[in-house]
Amino acid sequence: MARILLAEDDESLRRFLAAALVKAGHEVTDFGDGEQAHACLTRTSFDLLLTDIVMPGLDGIELAKRAAELDSGLKIMFITGFAAVALHPSSNAPKHARVLSKPFHLREIVQEIDRMVAA
């Protein structure tokens, strides 16, 4: 079981992912924006940050950078329809972050998270 912080501005996708990850045995705390997720990270530790890249306000890349500064061991996964942005060197995304492009199968994201937290 992993403690996962989920930041996704699409409410229906966020609820769907949170429910699936809880069903897979993980503990999930979720927020609809990067600011709230970052505030939570400053007071609570997590094993994995699962974040969308494109969100209003604090986007996923900036959230991931700030999260990595708070906890260098935090595992980070981006879920996005804009994988090229996350992978582009100018984005300054944390180098150890993984990217899962939308659309994805629920099974795929659960398996990838299980692999990441086991490593």
C-alpha cells in the first residue's frame, strides 16, 4: 500500500482514479488544484505524487518541482494529454518523474504505480 497524493482538475477523472487506487489497496488524498495539493505536501508525507500537468493556477510541473524540493525521495508520475511538454528539457520537470499519457487504461495506471512504489 502506498500513500498517494492525487492532483487532477477534472473532477470526474479525479474521483474515478481515487476510487480505483483505493480499491487497489492504496491510501489516496486528492485535490482539484495544485495549490491545495502543495499545501498538503508541506504538512503530510506521501510515497507518490500523481498529478495532471495542465491545471489552473499551480500546474503539475511546478507542483512536482516544489514537491521534489520538499521530499527528494517522493516518486512522481504525471498523467497528461501533453506528454511532450513534460518530457521537454525546458519544462524543468523532475528527472525521475514518469509520464503516463491520456487516455490510459485503469489497469495500466494501477500497474505502473505498483511498480513505482515497489522500486
